[in-house]
Amino acid sequence: MRRDVWTVPAPSVGGQGHVVAYGHWGTPVLFFPAEAGSAFDIEDHGLIHALAGPIEAGRIKVYAVDSHDGSTWSDRTIPLEERARRHEGYHAWIVDQVAPAIHGDCGGFVRIATAGGSMGAYHAVNLALRRADLFPYALGMSGNYDPTTWNGWGDQGDTTYFNNPFAYVPHLHGDHLDWLRSQVFVQLCVGQGAWEVHPTQALPSTLAFADVLRDKGIPSSLDVWGYDTPHDWPSWARMAQKHLGGLG
């Protein structure tokens, strides 16, 4: 399997980040790691192996990206609004640097699917809902979609609001909501096994957010796995194999 490692400038976060590309052709899938993870995690934890069939067949091409959680959402020493502001730098890196790099690799503009597990699920889904013009499909696996529950403290302002799908999605309306309904599809997956409720709150958050999307008429689907499916990489590998293999 072809594997390329890129270093992509990240001026908005004061440095650079890695992107690891797997495959030679196919629908591009931008994959976010779990909390504070690196671009190499999905290979190290077996997810690329699980997707080897569709990657080698040229149905999908996976682009794994570094997280920036350690200095944004996961930094409990700073208030939530400042975490959200720092996250905006990461969002800008993905939109302004990573997406164009993927377009260049694909030979021109192409819309990019997103995927991720745990906090990576939040990144994948939030990005698609905010920028469906670039990212029309999101696979969120075992996600908690409410950043205010991540040991948040301090005042919450506009930046937190516009990065909290539980806050902004219920208030979508008018032409923008109609446009979003025509552009995006959100696939939510979650298990009922260990760590999906405590401490992650992934199961109740996913179930509640599926209701939010349904209430707003945003195209989506909910796939709840059994009690034998914990909050871990092997579970996400199976989920990704099911839902990403048919994209191409």
C-alpha cells in the first residue's frame, strides 16, 4: 500500500503538522485521531489494516492528520472560551492548509469526507457541519459532541457557541439550514460497551445529538452497536470498515 508523509505548515497554530496519506486514488477521507493523538495513530492501532481492501482497490484514499487537542480542548488550565479560540487556529489549519494540500494531491478540487473516533469524532462532525462546502460527509464514532462537558470552566462566548454542535445546530434556520440539508450527511456510530458511558459520555451524547440532527432535518443516520463494542480503536476499525468502505 502506498504511504506518503507530509509536513504541512500551520501558521495559525504556530508551527507545522503531519498528514499521512494512504492509497493511490479514491474518495478522500480526512481522518482525525482520538484525543491528543497524532497522524500515525490510525495505522498504529490497526485502522488502516481494516480499510486495506477499499484503499488498495482505489475506492478511498485516507489522509490522517495530527490533532492539536493538547493546547486547545484538552488544556484544562485555561477557560473554555480560550480553548475554543485556540481550536479556531486548528480549524483554520485544516481548512486553509490541509484541505488545499489534499486537493493538490487529488489533481484539483474535490470534496473530502471526514472521520474520527472519540474526540476525533467531534472534529469530523463539527468540521462537516461548519464547512459542508468542503466536507460533505462525516463519520463520527464514539463521539461526545458537547465541548462544555469536557471539564469546561469559565465564561462561554461566541467562539465556544460556534464550535458546540449542541448549541448552534438547534438554532440553524432559513436559507442556511436549507442549504446544509442539501449538502451534508452525518453518520453517527457508538457502542454500548466499556467506557462508552463513563467517563466519555459518548453513548448518551451520540444518542442526544442524533435527535438534534433529526429534529433539524439534517440528513443523518445512527448506528448503535452492542455491549460487546467498547470505546476503543478495534471498535472504530470495525465501524470504519462498515461505513467508509462503500464511499468510493
